[in-house]
Amino acid sequence: MAEHTTMAKVTRSGQITLPAAVRRAVGIQAGDWVAVTLERQTIVLTPKRLVDTSQAYFYTAAWQKGERQASRDISQDRVSQHDDIESLIQALEAGKA
């Protein structure tokens, strides 16, 4: 995104309205969260996504590495399908799964 400077007025209660063009440019929608960081005399707002703790494992580096490997295996047809557990076990024992 090209640098863009605009003005926003601070209300009595300390609130500001982010200009619509800025919200659109970074994908901020009503109800979203932003991290507020003070860097020297500059206020930096960074859009954040909250992740339910029951889903947090999905965003770990190890899980994402596994997802990338699974995607490569699928795209290179390195997968097999089995109709039942017995055929899967046989394929595993034969080194074909």
C-alpha cells in the first residue's frame, strides 16, 4: 500500500474513526482488533486476528510445515485411499501407504 496520510479527530473519550479508505486498504472491519504500539512519538495501529485457543495449534510453525508437506504430497499424487482399516494396515505393512 502506498503511504497515505489523512486526518482523524480524537473525541472527548479518546476515540478516533479510521478513514474508510485506510480500513479498506488493510481489510479492517467493524469488530476487528488492532494492536496499538507507541514507537517514540508515533502511534502505530496493526490489524490483529484473534484465534480461538482450541484452534491455536493450527497456526504453529510445526503444524503449518506439515500442512505445506501435505499439500505437496497431494499435488504430486503421493496419497492413497482405503475403503477400510484392514486395507490401510495391509498397505502400511507393505510400505505402500
